[in-house]
Amino acid sequence: EVQLVQSGAEVKKPGESLKISCQGSGYIFSNSWITWVRQLPGKGLEWMGRIDPSDSYTNYSPSFQGHVTMSTDKSISTAYLQWTALKASDTAIYYCAKNAVDGSGNYFLDSWGQGTVVTVSS
Amino acid sequence: SSELTQDPTVSVALGQTVTITCQGDALEKYYASWYQQKPGQAPVLVLYGKTNRPAGSPDRFSGSRSGNTAFLTISGAQAEDEADYYCNCRDSSGSPPVYDFGPGTKVFVL
């Protein structure tokens, strides 16, 4: 069974750094991109970007480029999302999701982590 | 902001059929994938490609596309289908690709 297990909730102060994780199991981690998705309180889903665990190539949404960094450690089947200086506006739920592509080249997110709640408040 | 648009809410009587729409230029070229999200839960894939359902997605979910609009149809809506539904599709411009989500449609089952 494919599973993505994310790290627990975080409460941070503005300006602090943070790294959250997403560990995959039940599949070959290096074979599937990982996408990160943000959900602001009471709002919709936002595609942040994705990373290829096989070579750490990243592909960010322009809205998030320069604000977050995605990385992976394929030796432990784990993807990371990190901030160097959090803002109150980063308060959200962050989901990781496993990418898949069907035989016709259609991209989709076939398994999701449970989400990590990040609260940034002074 | 999203380049995909969705109706904010739709309602359907129990057992009836409802269609959720997702509009955007990219949909003329690429298929959308669809995700269901219930309160307090992570999103779940319900449809992808032309009209492919992942394992576990009920066969009352189906999809289609016409021009720049993708459709998710729930035939015989059940109470458990009450949720937010999001479409997701590649941005039609540029490389590397960016994948937008629509703003979501809240489905009420009456």
C-alpha cells in the first residue's frame, strides 16, 4: 500500500526557519515526483511545485519560487519543504502528494500525505 | 491567481445527477484531474485523464471535456459525496510546466 506520512504540526514565530517532511512507502520513491500543495485556512488548494527524487530537479510555481525550498533524501524515501524565514502568511496546511502519469501522458496526484499544519504567530 | 475557474457551489438532491465544471484555456490541450476533499481530510483523487477512475473511486464519478471546459459528473449522488471538488491542470504556457488548481466547488447533497 502506497503511503505518504508527513511530519507533525508546527508552531513557529515570524522569522524562524522550518523544515517539514514527507516519507513515502509502498513504492519506489525515486520513480515518482513529489508535489507540494498549500491550503490557507478556509481556502482552496495551491500547487507550490514538485521535485524529482531521482535527481532533485525542482519545478516551482512562480508564486512560491524563492520563498520555499524543496529537497529529498532518497536514501530514506523522504521529501522536504523548508523555509528560512517564516511569515504569518505562511500559516496553512501543507500537503505532499505522489505524482503519476498514465499511458497517455496525463499527470495526476494519486496519493496524498495527511497534511502538516504550520502556524506562524508571534 | 488560478487560471482555472469553477462554480463556487452546486447542490444536488440525493440520488440525482450533478455536473461540476472547470474552465480554462489549458483544458483545450490537457486533461484535468479531479480531487475530492472532505472537511478536515486530505484531498483524494477521483478522476484523471479522459475519464479514468483510480481504484476505489466509485463508478458514479465520470468525466468529459468540451473545448476549454472539463466536467466531473456524479451520477446518483450519495450523502458521502458532499465535499469540495478541485480540478487540476497544467498551465498551457511555458516550460517547465506549472499545474494550477481551480478554486474549488462545494457540492451540497440535499
